[in-house]
Amino acid sequence: MRIINMTQLNKAQINQAAQILTESIPSGWPTLQHAMDEIKALLIPENTLLAAIENETVLGWGGILAPIYNGNVFELHPLVVHRDRRNQGIGRAIVTALEDAAGKQGGLTIYLGADDERGNGETSLANVDLYDDLPGKINSFSPGTHQSGFYLKLGYKIIGVMPDANGTGKPDIYLAKRL
Ligand SMILES: CC(C)(COP(=O)(O)OP(=O)(O)OC[C@H]1O[C@@H](n2cnc3c(N)ncnc32)[C@H](O)[C@@H]1OP(=O)(O)O)[C@@H](O)C(=O)NCCC(=O)NCCS
């Protein structure tokens, strides 16, 4: 497996990347066309998109967006790995490469929003009053099956929440890491 800049992908590989995006996060990109439009919009020089490929097949990909706060802060968006190839270190490899890219551009912080929106909520921050003792709730956070467990493993810390971002009791969870 190698990590390459997505500007180097051919049309078929961009299609594979879009397929992985719509399959992995259908709530954000319900169709292949939505996913293709997203990749097209993201593939601008201000952003860095990196893909993991093996035998010319895209296994997963992720991006960092143009920095904010005078170049200090980069948002990681999006990140997806093909469902058949999860738990093989591919997500970690992509995130590490994105962190390196953000660091090389002078970034101090990398952050992301991870929506807790599926079903009745997956984490301990779903369906609770986030206006009451949020620090305590963050201290005793439990990710359940949610992807925030992945980011915690990679050294990210919860830095805040957006209550009810996805409907009542369904927050967006902000995680960040020092570069
Ligand atoms: C989240 C995602 C990108 C992780 O990619 P991955 O390739 O499966 O992750 P890795 O194999 O690199 O995992 C790295 C570590 O995190 C752990 N991990 C992976 N997913 C996890 C989860 N959901 N909860 C807890 N730990 C997890 C792995 O076990 C591994 O731990 P280890 O180092 O102790 O072996 C992938 O599951 C995915 O595409 N999910 C759907 C889309 C999504 O949720 N994207 C993130 C949007 S914010």
C-alpha cells in the first residue's frame, strides 16, 4: 500500500474514491454523484487530499482543508476506508500522512467533527444534557461503536461538542491533536 496525492488519481480511481465515500458515509453523500461532486469541490490547490492505494486500487482516502486561524489550524475532512479493508491500519496511515502534510504547512492543530448521529446515538454524549457539566461528561466519555474511538487511539482529544447538531440528542463531537 502507498499513499499518494489524489491529484495523481485517474478517472477510474476518482470513481473508486467516490464509491467508498458514499458507501461509508451515506448520510453525508447519499449517491455516487453527491460523492463525485464533493471530491471535485475538494480537489483544489488549497486542500490536500491523500489516497491509500494498492495495485492501483483506492482503499481509502482523506483530506485536510485550507487552514484557518492564520494557518495554525487544519480541519481533517473527510476520512473513509473501504468497508472490506477496515481495521488493517489504512485509516491510521492516511491520518498520519495528513498530519505530516499539515505540520509541513506550519499547522499547530488538526481537528475534526465526528457526528454522533446513527440510531439512538453511539457515544455517551448522545441523548444527554450537554449544557450540564460538559467537562464531566467529556472526562467519562465512552465511544461505543462510534468512529471517535478510532481518533482517541490516534491521540486525538475531545475539545468540545455542538449539541443537537444532527437533531435532538445527536451532537457533533470535536476532536483535535497537537501537531
Ligand atoms: C474510521 C475509519 C476511517 C477507520 O479506518 P481503519 O482503517 O479501519 O482504522 P485502522 O485500522 O487504521 O485503526 C487504527 C486503530 O484504531 C482502531 N479502530 C478502528 N476503528 C475503530 C472504532 N470504530 N472504534 C475504536 N477503535 C477503532 C483499530 O483497532 C486500530 O487500533 P490498534 O492500533 O490498537 O490496532 C473507518 O472505520 C471508516 O472508514 N469508517 C466509516 C467512515 C467514518 O466514520 N469516517 C470518519 C468520519 S469522522
